[in-house]
Amino acid sequence: MKKPNLVFKEVKTPIGVMVFGSTEKGLCLLDFKYRKSFPRILKRINEYYGDSVTYGTSQFIELAENELEKYLHGDLKVFTVPLDIRGSPFQLKVWNALLQINYGKTASYLEIAKKIGNPTAVRAVANANGQNSIAVIIPCHRIIGSDGSLTGYGGGIKIKQKLLHIESENGSKKITDFT
């Protein structure tokens, strides 16, 4: 199987410098450039997609940039950019469950573990959540502790608070399960 060429673009956003990446199938990367685990995310991206990187833009990056800007201004609740997501079968289950959490809603690691049919895998869910390479669009910021507390976030807790605040002003302020 031929590995796709990657296109990367760094963009200064209101929530920090982010790196967008795409293949010919869709967006495969949207992450904070200065995130502590960003090098590990890039390594995994290279393992799944190859390391043939061009810096520039693509139709998917342009769409993701536009949608992220609208989202950050409270004008977009559902992203439509096609995604090219790769990971282990477990990671894919977790990320697909994250995609089911509606705008303005939150869920706990335990709720995600139950949703994917593995209620004892709370720590593994947390790990997969942390390995999400498409921030905001795959809404790992919507994951909170079972007690309602904010938990870690690759972009930092302040960015997580900002994202949840954007959604609470424009969506539901109630913290509920997504099922």
C-alpha cells in the first residue's frame, strides 16, 4: 500500500500556533505546535502516513482553517472537513466515540469506556484521548473527570476552559452524557 504524501501548514490561531496536516483523503493532523507530546504525535503520524512532507496547503487544510475560525468565533457547531484518521483499533473506537459528543456537551473517560463496550478501560481511554492528533475537531476537550472536574488537555487547561466556554455560550451549559 502506497503511503500518502502529507501536507503540513502552521497557523497562528486565537488558541495558539497549530499545525494542520492532510493527506489526499482528508485532515490527519490538527495539533498544538508547542504541545509537550507533539513530537510523539508527529512520530505516530509518520508511522501511519509516511514521512514525505510538503509544507503548503490543501483543500482539507483550507476547509479546516475556515471551520476552526468559525468555531472559535461561535459560528460553527459541527465540523464537516473530511478526516483521514489512523490508529490502533482501540484508539479508533475511542476517537469515534469522541466524535459522537455533541457541541456543548461533555463526557467522562468512564462514559467513553462504557460507550465503547469496555467499562474497565478508563486509563486506556485516557491514553487514547491524549493521543488524538486532530484537536478540537475530534473533541477531546469535551472529556472531563467523573466528578465534573477538568482533566488534562494537550493545549493546556486554559485552552480547554476557553473551548468549553465557547460551547457553553452558544450551546448547552449543562454537563450531560452524549448518549
